Amino acid sequence: MNLSPIQTLEEEPVAVPRGLVLPFDPLLLLSVIGLGAASLLTLGGATRNDVPGSPHYYVERQAIYLGVGLVLMLVISRIDYSRLRELKYGIYCALIFSIVVVLGVGSSANGSQRAINLPLFSFQGSELGKDLLIVSLSAFVVDRSRRLRERETTARIMLLALVPALFVIAQPDLGSGLVYVAIAFAVLFVAGCPWQHFLALLTLGAVAIALVLVAAPAVGVHVLKPYQTQRLTAFLHPSSDPQEAGYQQLESKIAIGSGGKTGRGANATQTKLEFVPEHGTDFIFAAVGELYGFVGASIVLSLYALLIWRALRILTLSKNMFGTLVAGGIIAMLMFQIFVNVGMAVGIMPITGVTLPLLSYGGSSVITIAIAVGLLQSIYLQGRSAAALKGRVLRF
Amino acid sequence: MIDPIHPSDDRRVPVSPQLAFRVAIMGGVALILFAIIFFRLWYLQVLSSSQYTQLAAQNVTRELPIAAPRGSILARGGQTLAGTESTAAVQVNPSKLPTSPAARTALYRRLAWVLQIKSRDVNALIKQGEATLPYANVTIATDVSQAQRDYILERAQDFPGVTAQPIYVRDYPLNDLAAQVLGTVGVLNKFDQQQSRYRSVQAGTIVGQSGVEAAYDRYLRGIPGEQQVEVNAFGRAQPTPLPEIQPTPGDEVRLTLDLPLEEEGEKALQQGIGLAQSNGNPASRGAFVAMNPLNGEVLAMGSAPTFDPNIFTHPLTPAQVKALDGGGNDNPPAPQLNRAIQGLYPTGSTFKPITAMAGLEAGLITPETTMGGGSCVTIGNECLHNSGEVNDGSLDLENALRVSEDTYFYLLGAMENSQNPRGGVLQKMAHYLGLGELTGVDLPGEEPGNIPDPAWRAKVDREEAICKCGVADGRPWSVGDNVNLATGQGDLQATPLQMAVVYSSLADAYRNDGYGRVPVPHLGLEIDNPQGQLIQRIASPPGRHIHLNEGDLSVVMDGLHMAASAPGGTSSDVWTGWNQDAVPVYGKTGTAVRNGQSDQAWYCCYLPGTATRSPIVIVVTIEQGGFGDQSAAPVARLMASEWYGVQEKLVAGTSATL
């Protein structure tokens, strides 16, 4: 109560050692700014006709979100993330609370309750929940760091992740729920959880999926909504039902394929004329592919590769286990969202409705990723400072 | 709230080998996934790009035809019978209409108010148009006034999806003149497109539906242009400009119709109908044909009652539809029926020259043979009378034709009777001269008619035995059938155009020492390009060769000439004052007896040419017109006067012969 952590930090002699020129990872920042710019460019082309009379509706809003996200990122990067460990119970409660509140009072979009409409943007609890889950789960793992080989630890951590995941799936937001599970896996994985546990978890998961998709519908219990099941399986045979679930994916493939090597730019039609649904959010990669072609899509993928590489690098630089686990959770979140989303757009993954980090339009999504990147920057800064104090400068 | 961190719990972890391994695994997985995505993108965007580009193009472009202005139809002298005019039209683009039903209804109501029509009709027209050709504009009203157009254009925000712009419509400047000959145009719908003749034409194009418009449609319609329209996923057109192909205007078709003769014919037919009515006959329908017997060029053709084809170029009102289909009348006036080629009638005594030629050619009679004395002749068990039971005495062929002596031809018909399934010399001669078969005129919908013979009677008897619907009385062919046919009564069915062909064949053979042709009537003269330059002359079809005995033929023609000129001739009084030396008239009246109706008046005549005018065959018939001499023959005289530039004179005949 008496001290604010930032003041504490500033009072400590954080000597910036030679060689540490910048208080953040410049390549990480570069990838974030590059992806933000790609988002604005793509939205500018693809959503021009979406809101009659204001062609820049989505671009302007996304720019504000990205700006707010950037500021938030810089602020967070100056905070010592380690202190968040002490708030783990509060953070976990906030996570559950934000999801339950959305489930209770949220507005429904496309038949699911995912967001609460606030004056500036609609707050999606499940998005911000990813950050909260990463931090609290990492904290719980650190607490049990000496008992990592016990089955009980793995079970407890998984349980802590599955509770919010199931709430989110009930909204229903299957994609985010799966992100939660991926985060839990990654945190356990980085912490050093034994391989046998993962094998057991994977077996359990496979049995659960079989139950949900095959066995339960057979006896009349629909755990997933029919459209969810259909979406999950439609990518296997997208042409069989072009008007329904497979339609979105087929149109997405047409858009990306028609982009060719260098894209159609102003002549793009598929994403502009609404053949590809959700071309500003879930299917924004289709817009990238059509507008800027193979070249544009490759640049975006390269920026993501840069982001993942820097995140992995920061993971190894962390001054403590907590930072390592947080970085691991963030990497899992980013990788899962990138590959599931892009895979969905190019027709090799099922449609699960996860956003493409930093590219997809949406305040909650952008802010969530910005906070995550801020945490990575904080881990970087803290790790570099600690190493410098020990007289050991790590060069990237 | 934040306590100092306990160092033992969160110690610094040097990168252990285990962590390094696991980080390497994460990096490796990321690398593999990036590689998969990269190659998938390569496949989609580089290897299969053209296929997806094509699919994308199919998604977004729709081709809309741009109507080509239809070529004009000209009379022989170059006068425009059917043209194309540009009219201010109000059109609705269905894909730009408001989506909410309430807004649509309000828009229809505003539109209906401005255009002074019913909003229900607006709705119906749009629905119909969308069904015919999706995405294309639907015409709601034509001939919109400047004020109405301005009102809509100035309030564009109140009329979303509504345009007021000029469009091409068919225009018939002479209104109902030769309406059935010219025919009508209409939008080709999907159903009609299945017909072989229009299979290559795009649905939504304006095509000929009847008459010359249909017969020469491939020259008249031109080639529509094409405007590509970009649509979004919901089918709404986008303002993106795409290339367009300009339409090619249709060519002009020049007809053989002589406009002054056509006008005079239509006027005269109405006068003839008036004469028939003044004699107490309920006449209102009829037809006339005038053609050049040498080459089959149709100089005039008309049918009453008539209609104004202009109504088909505008959205039809329910009242107009009712007027056209007769409004439930048992015997509807059917103004769209071209009675000159589709009206099937017994021809009365105009058939007698055929009977005479058959008898002469078969050697059954000679020109000098006299018969038919008394007021009736006994054939079988019946005594058959002359019309009015007059007794003209026993006459030779020429005089029998002059006074149209029925008894002579009853006896001749009986002599010509045959039980051969295809009939005897009479049927053979009728077919030889062009009856009972299509004339081959270049108009759609021609009727072949029927020359009754034993085989035909057996056929209808069989049909009657099955259907019991009264098409025949079940008796076998008898001499009475042939006697009826010999005088053009009974089951004979012929069109006015067929009779014109018969008289033309006789006239042509008469002019050429017995060697003539059965002309193929035709209306097409030449095809001109839109600038009026000749592209193609339409050759007269050659026609079938015939040979008649020259001497026999001159006897029959003399009989026809006497009938129109000599004292006692059936139509001599009609031609009173006509200069028979300059232009002799070879004409025959006819009066066909029809069950339950007044008699049908007929007149067929041939007039040889002068230095300035080609020869002409004129055929006139008036349904329920009474005696041929009294209503049909005067029409022919009026037309002949027009053709030869003689002072027109309406002379009603008095002859009461069949």
C-alpha cells in the first residue's frame, strides 16, 4: 500500500550498462510496428465499403487501438513484471470475473456472448483473459517449482486453466478456449513438466475430442453447437457444401489465390465486396493475400517469425523462472493464434474464430497482444539489467 | 499490496539444458508451421493463382446486355412502317432498391403517384422483370413527360434505384396499318428462348413475336452490346466502371408492300364491311391480299379487325390485354390473327375456275359443252338449285362462269367425282394450283387449309368415332362432297392468300401460253444497312412450274373476264365505268355458305399490267359479308383504282350469286 512499484524501481540503482543502449528489444518493437502498419494498410483496402459513407471507419478505430496499445506496451515494459506474481490470486479472480460477467451481461455478436459494449469499444473478457491466465498460471507454477515432477502439480495447473477455458467455450468462443489450453500446455512445458504427463494429457484430450465430436452427438448430447462442429470439420471437405460452413473457407481461398504473386491492390474484389466474411477480423489474412499477394503475405509471415523469434530469445534472457514461464505462455498464445488463423484462411485448419495477433481489427485483441508484448519487453529489460549488474552482458 | 519478492522462490534460472532443449522444440515447431503455411501460400498464390483468379472473376461480374436499336421495316417506296424511337422511360434497378419492405412500398407509392399508375402494377412489373432477366433494369413507364422526369431526377434521394433515361422502343408510325403483317415485338423470356429459332439470342432481348418482325428478326434485331457489372456477395451492383461493348444496330428490311395500296386496301375493306352491314349482314371481319402474279411479291395484305402494335412496346394495362384476347367472347374478334394467311374459309364460287380447268384438262367437258338448264339439277336423290332458284338455261362454260351458274358446276362436280382416296381430277387441280398446302409466304403461322377428298373424310370419320365431338357425321365420301367442293362450299378450307396464289398461277400461265408458275408469295424485298445502303436483295422464290392447256385456259379466263365485264356477269355492275380495254378485269365473285352465320363474301380478280404498273391479283373476303358482289368486289375495285391511278369509285354490286 505504501509504495508504488514503479517508484521503487526508479529509486533502485538500475545502472544501464554499456552495450545496453535501449531499454527495450528493438526488433520486437519493429515487428509490432510492422504488423500494426500492415493491419492499417489491409483494413484500409478491405473495409472501404463496409460502412457506407465512411471508408476509413475501421482504419481510424484500429489506429486508435494500436496507439493505445503501443503506449500501454511502453508503460508495461517499464514495470518489473516479477511483482505481478504477488497479485496472482487477484489476477486469477479478475480472469474468472471478466469471463463470467461477459457471459452474464454481455451483448451477443453472431449468436455468441463474448463482449460487453463499453462507450469506446466492446470489451471482450476472453481476450484480456489470455494475459491474465498467462500471468496467474505462471505464478502458480513458480509457487510449485520444486514439485514440478508431481502429477498433482500438472493436474492442478490444468484444472486452473480448464475452468476459464470451459467458461469461454460456453460463451461460446471455442477459439479462445483452445488458446487457454495451449497456454497451460506451454507454461507446463517450459517449466519442465515430465513428458509422461504431456502424453497422458494428450491422450485425455484425444478422448475428450472424440467424445465431444463423435460419441456425444451420437447419443443426443450436443456439447458444441451444431455450427461449431460443422466449422471444425468443414475444412476437411470445403467444397461439399459451398453455401454453408465450407463457403467462408472456399471464398477465403479464392481471395488469397486470386491475389497471385503481387496482389490485386485497388482491383481486389473478393474481400472488398464481402465475398469473404469477417474480412477485417477473423479472415483478415485473406485480405492481405488478395490485396498484397504472395509478397505481402510473406512479409506479414516474416514479421510474425521475427516476433516469435524475439519472444523465444527473451524467454531465454529472463532473469527468473516467472519471466520464462510468462514468455512461454505468450509464445504459445501467439503461435496458436497465428497458425490457427492463417491455417484457417489458407484452408488447412478448421474455422475456430481466433483473431490474427495485431492484424485483426478489434480493440480487445490489439490491447491483449500489446500487453503481452509489453510483458515481453519488461522481461527483456529486467533480464538485461540483471545480467548487466552481474557483469554479464548478453548480446542478442 | 506488493510485498518484496522472496528470492528463494523466484531465483534466477540459468538456461538449463532441459530448457534449452524445450525452447529448441518450440522454435522447431514454429519453423515447421511457418514452412507449411509458406508452401501452402506458394501453392495458392503462385501455382493455382490463375484458377482462383477465374473463380474470383466469376464471383463478381455479371454481363448485362445493352439493347441494340432495332432495324426499321420499310414499305416498297421507302416509307417507314416500323421504326425505333428513343423515349424517356422510367426504369428501376431492382438491386439498388431499398431492402426494407416498408421503404420499398413507400417508394412504389411515390413512383405510382408521379407516373399516375397503380403501385400494385409497379410491384408486378418489377417482379416480372426480375424473373425475366436478373440484374437488368425494369421499365416501369415509357413516354414520360419532361415534368415527371425532372421530378424524379431532382429528388434522387427519394427515388433510390430509379432512373429516368431514354431507351429504344419499337414505334409503328402508321399505328394499326398492316399490323398483323408487321407483327409485334416483345422481350424474349427464358421459356421462349428454348425455341430453336431464338436459341442463340440472349433472354431479355427484344425480338419479333409475330409477322415480319419475327420472320426477319435476325436482320432486324442487331447485336446487343454488353455492359459488365461488378456485384458484391449479396448481388448488389457496384459503381466500378468496367468495359462495355457497343451494340450494333439492326439492319433495315424493305418490304414489297406498296404503302398507298395498303392504305387504300384497309380503307376499302372497312367500306366493304360497311356495305355488308348496310345490307343487314353482321360483318366486322375480313381480309385482303394483293400480289404480283408474276413473282409473288405481296403488294398489300390486311386483316380486320386490326390493332395498334404500339401498345406492345409499352407496359400493357389490364384493359388492353382484355381487348386483345376478346374478353371471354365465344367467337373473339382476335385482332392479332392475320386472316389473310390464317383465316380458313370455304371460298364459294371463286373456286369454280379450278373446277372448270379440272373438267377441261380431264376431257370431261369441252368449252362448247352446255348443261345445267332448269332451276335445279338432280344429283343422287336431291335436286340442287341455283342461288335464288333462277333458271339461266343450259349454258356453255364461258357463260356458266359469267353468271356463276351453280347447276352447271354441280353437274361438273358430280362428273369429276372419284372414290380414289386422294380424290379425282378436281382435287388434283386444286393442289396443282396451290390449295391445300402452305404457300411458303415469309410470315410465321400460315395455315395449310384443306381440300376434302375420300381419304380426308375417312380420317375425320375415324376421329369422330373416337371422340364423338361432332367433327364429322360419320358418313362415307359421296358425290355430294365433290359437288360441294366444285362450287367452293362445304368442307373446303382455304386462306385468302392461297386463293391469290391460285389466281396468280392461272394468270401467269395465261400470259405464257399455258406455261406458268405457282408463285411463292413473299414480303421481303431487300435488306439494307442502317444507313439505307443495300446489303442483300431477297430473291423471289422461283415457284413450281405448271402447264395448262392454252386453249382451255383462255376459255376459263374469258369466262372470268365476261363475269367482270359482260352484261349479266356477276361483278359487271361493280366495274361499271372501268376502262376494260385499257385494263381488262378477270374476276370471280364468291359467296360461301357457313353454318349458323351469314354468308361469307369473296372476290378474286386478276388485272394485267400497264406500262407503268405491274399486273395484280386481288383477293378480298368479308366474313358474314353476304354476297361477294355486294361487299367484297367493291373493295377490289377500289384497290384496283388505286393501283392503276384511276378515279376511285365505290360501286356496290347487286348480283345475288354464290
